[in-house]
Amino acid sequence: MTQPTTFLDCRGLSAALTVLRIKQTMIGRADCGLPIDVLVDETCCNAERVSASLTGESTDVQLFYCAETMPGVIAQGEAEGTAPRHV
């Protein structure tokens, strides 16, 4: 059985606005501790910046790239055998 998550669609938002949206979601959550899945596109391509901005948070956040808008990132990750990264 899979664990429930919160899903955010942050396509079209910059890295800074994506972090803001994630932090807004974290505030006052009844399901604190459950992961947040975030869909991003080419406007938020700096996962390291997002990760650094969320350091110290107690919630797992997973960034998912939109395959339709970023096929190059998806292809590169598959070719390199990149493991999923939790931020």
C-alpha cells in the first residue's frame, strides 16, 4: 500500500516561488511528516537551490520534472542512471 502524499503543480513558477509554495503547504498541515510531491518544468530547473532553501524541514519533498516540457532532463537522467533525489 502506498503512502498518501500532497501533490503540488508548480509548473511555470521560478525556483523561489516554488520554495514559497512548498513552505506555504507545510504550514499548518495535519498530515505533517507525509511527503510532498512537486511537479516542476523548465522555469524551475535548479533543484540544488530548492533543496538548499528547504534544509531543516521535517517533510520529504520530491521534485518531479514534467517530461513534456523537459525531455532533455529526463533523457539525461535516464542515460546517467540518476537516482531519485529527495530534497
